[in-house]
Amino acid sequence: MQADSLSDVSSLAEALLLDAALENIPYGFCVWSPQFRLVMWNKHYRDIYGFPLSSLKRGMSLEDVVHLSSTLGNHPHQKPDEFYELYTAELLANRSGARVKNTEVVDGGRTVETAHVYSPALGWVVTHEDITEEVARSEVALKRKLELERQNIRLDAAVNNISQGLCMMDARGRLVICNEPYARIYNLPPELLTPGTQLDDILNHLFDVGMSADMTREEYLTWRRDVIARCEYGKNVHELNGRTIMMQHHPMKDGGWVSTHEDITEQRQNEARIRHLARHDALTDLPNRIEFLEQMAKTEINLSRGEQAAVLYIDLDHFKAVNDTLGHAVGDEVIKQASARLWGATRETDVLARLGGDEFALLMRPIDDASAAAKVADRIIRAISAPMHIGGQQIEIGASIGIAVGPGDGVKTDALVKNADLALYRAKSDGRSTYHFFENGMDAELQRRRNIEAGLRLALQRDELRLVYQPLLGLEEDRVICVEALLRWDHEDRTISPTEFVPIAEETGLIVAIGEWVLREATRAAASWPGDVRVAVNLSPVQFKARDLVGMVQSAVSAAGLPPARLELEITESLLLTESEATLQALHDLRAMGVRISMDDFGTGYSSLSYLRSFPFDKIKIDRSFMHDLTERKDSQAIMQAVIGLGRSLGMSTTAEGVETQEQLALVRAQGATEVQGFLFSPPLPPEALVNLLRADAARAVSHRRKAS
């Protein structure tokens, strides 16, 4: 019986303590049951809405309270029924345990902020705060926010309705109350959860079961006691059983405190992943440019002491063609397989990074000499050149590599990276699938290339481009039957050779606009020539990637008034390397217009003969390289005779290029060539000189016909 009395007294004390707490919190507070009945409220709640002392009763319906509130001038812009419907819908929508905030307008135009959270045991716990007088000053706003958060923590702890672990200690460091998440996070035994338990007992137990806080037990206890004594906010992150827990200490005015405990293991893992992604490539998981440059910077001090390191810049050959023709999914798989092969060719101490696209970089540190870098470069080239099998297709690419070795080629990161890039450019210029070490003078070569590129971008606007024309003599007709248009660029008081600027125009895509200008200029000029002389224009493979090459050619001949049969388009076998359907279709469409198609530089590539089966060319032009020793070497004569015979059997005309002597002319004439081109007859001529030549040629032909008649 005495125990029951003590229990009743304890319950009454707890109730009085809770009532006192509710009356002293600095905002309105009420609880609505799941049936929308008023369970409890405090004085601040009555004051905010102006409810008379005796107007609110336990069990009163929410609808009655809303109508009463409306008569007191609250919610002036809403009808009571409308407000009731919206408010109940809002409460019903929040039964997940989340804390939902909203604002209301009450009598006098004051603004009240409400916040409600649902507890299955109680219903909706709602706080009401008059925020009309809030000021914008950050310090005041922060203090109010912290005070509100402290009060909310006390309230949430009382109703045991927050997801974080929470415990409240009094000024003597004794446990007042804790919630279930707190006990669950630390797996505390029941005897440490009872009110009155000392904080030191709980902390000693946690250290005994493996808690770690980057400090010793004594250091941690000293830190906690110091934070408590100074009544300051404190925060600490510690580990327990493989989980990361963040503890925050919130002091209260009476000397006690509330501490919150949150399992942030997943958050820390996500943060670590984000940090990793910031310095690693998402596709290959290799270090990215940022991480690579940081590793380079760390190497500088060793280079300054004489230690050697090498930087390899690696570019995948033909990757763009694979990506464009087979799609980005296949391209991504190529990148992943290439990165795996690159990784397999490197050493454990090396840093391999993907810089972007198909560009990779390798930092080798330390190395004994440059031969170590050469060996790795050889391994990389062999590894990348092996066929890849992706999606049922065999894909072959290669790798070009530029190498800079420090400290000889530079000590600072910028210098080594720049020089490796210059060496890569040389490796690609040397035919790709090879490596090249940096050499002095490469920077000047790159600067020259950049100057050419910059000049080309303005060449059309400045009218710096011009055409010259080299005649082709028809051996049977004994007259000029075709003229090849050749591009020249007059820039900065000199004429730049096409062999110097055309490759750059192709790499940068400028060849598309330049090629269109050449075609339109050549067809316009040809339309004014006497007779039926054809004009031959070279096309770059890059132009076939333009959206509507066929339409552009049709527009050019139409604008010039030139019959399509008087236009010849010369292509090289590099255009047919991929034998894409789009390329072959464009060639067929051009030929259907009446335009003649010829293969230029025939015989210089290993697949020249096979390409004659891909498309029925109108003409093959035998490369000038066969002409140099034609009169001295029987094998050259045999090759010339075979090619001319092949052309005749396929119904194609043949042009022998580079004819410079009468002996060469006699041989190709005897072997049956259709046309000849070379300095024996005429060098490339400016437009005016060509017109004079064609007129003289036409007059001579008329004279011969008159004599014959």
C-alpha cells in the first residue's frame, strides 16, 4: 500500500513538472487527439488567439475551437468552415512523424507560426508562436532559432517523437529522460536508462564497449565536463561498432542540458563518395585532371632535388570515329576497356588519370632514366592496339603518346604537362600509334600551327584565298580537256603551301567552309571557259561529314550555270576507309547528278584496288610518285602499264600525274593513258593566264579542223 502511495506521489510530481514546463515555454502549445479533440493547452495558446480563460475545455472539438477563434477576429481572410477543412486536411496529411510548419493571421494582423507533429499515442502536438515582432538582425534571429530549437527538443523528448537519439540531463549530470532512439543507437542496458543515472557511468560504459572519438577516454571526459561547465554548445563525432555518430550538446538555463545523437554513417559514406567523385572520373573511376595535377604538384619538390619523373600524355587513335559511328554506349565501353588496359601496363607507383574524352595522362615517379618511360609507352601501345570485342563487334583503335621527362623537360607541373602535350602532337603528326619524347623546338612548331589556325579562321573574310588552275591534256584529243583547281593562301606577305595548312583546316573543321568557297569559285570560273573543258575540284573526307554535301554541290553548279558533267570531284582513298553507307550514298547521288568522280593519288594506299570495287569511279589519277623513275626502272613501267590497263578494263579514264619529260610522256602514251598532267605542259596558272591558254587551244583546234576539211 505504501508503494502504491509513493507511485501516486511520483506520478503527480511528474504531472506537475510537465504542467509547469508547458506553462513556462515561450510559445503557445496544444495537443489535438486523433479524433480532433482538444487534449491540452497552455496560457500562451489562449493569449495568442484571445481565448477567454473559461472558453476552452478538455475534449472540445477542433471545429468548435475554429468557430470560436473566428468570432474573436482570427483568420480574417477565411471562413471558419473553409479554414477547418484546410486545417484538418493538413493534419491528416501529416502522420509520418515529420514536423510541419505553417503560418496563420490572427486578430490585429499578427502573424503566428504553427508547427505540428503527429504522435500515435497523443495525436497532433502543435506549437504556436507570434512572429510579428521578429527582426531581421542575424544575431537576434539566430538566438531565437536556437531557443526555439532547444524548446522543441524538450517538447519532442517529452512526447518521445523524434528520430534522433535524445537525452536530458539535470545540472548535476543526472539523467532526466531519454528516448528510444538514444537507447537503440548505443544499445544501452536497462540499468543505464533509469532517471538519475550519472553521465560518467554512461560514457564509461560506451568506451568499454568500443566507442572511439579520436581522443582517449580521459580526454573525452575532460572535454565534456568543460563544455558542460562553460554552458556552451558543443559537438563531437565518434565511432561505435562500425557506425559514425554525431553528438550535439545543448545547454539549458537551469544548468542542465539536452544532447542529441544521430547516426550519420550513411551521410559520411555519401560525403566520402562525393569527395571521391570530385577527384575521380565517373566512367572509369580513375583519377581526374584535378587529382592528377595535385599529384604532379607533390612531385615538384622531388624533381627539384634531381629525382626523375615522366609524364605521358595518351590519346586514343580513331576513337572519335568509333563514337560517331557506333554510338556513345559503345564509346563508353571502349573507354572503360582502354582504361583497364592502360592500368595493366603501368606500375604500382604510377598515377594514371583520365583527363576527359579519350585523353589520359600517366605520371611515372620515380624513374631511373627515360628508357623506363619508353618501355611503358611500348606496353601501352601494344595493349591498346589489340582488338576489342564489344556488342558482337570487333573494334580496333590505337594510342599516340607524348612523353616529357623531368627535371630535364621541366620541374614545374605546367612545364611538364605542356611539353608532354607538345610531344603528343608530334606523335599524332608522325602517323599515330607511336610515342614521341619532347624535343626543344616543339613549342615553336605548335605556335606556328596556332598562327596558321588563327589566320585560316579569317582567311575568307580577308580574301586571302585564291585558286590557280593546272591543265590536264587529253592524249587522244591532243588538247586541254580538264583543269584542276588548286588552292593557294596568301598570308602575311607569303604564300603558304596547301600541304602546310590543309591538314590543319581538316583537323579544325575549317575545311568545310573553305571547301565550299573553292567549289563555288571553281564552278563560277569554269562556266566562263570556252568549249566543254571540265573543272576538277578536290574534296576532303571532312566535307562528307557535313550535313548536305550533295545539296551544296547542286547549289554551286546551279548558281554558276555549269552543266554537272563539266565538274569532276577528286577524292582520296582515305574517304573510303570506313566504307560507311552515308559516304557511298553521297557519291552515288553526286554521280546521279551527272558529276564525274575520280580517285586521286591512286596506288599510294594498300587498299587502292579494293576500293575500286566499292564505287564505280569515272577516273583514276595515278600518283606522281610512280613517275620519278619511270624511264629507268622496268618495275615502275610494269606498274604503270598494269594500272592503265586496269582502268581501261573497268571503263575508267586514267590520268598520269607529274609528267615532266618527253620520255615520260612517250611511255604513258604508249601504255594507253587517257590524260596527262604535269609541268611538261603547264604549271598551275592564274585565272587570266588559263583563259588565254584555253582560248588559244580552242583557236588551234578550229584551225586544225579547217585544214583537215
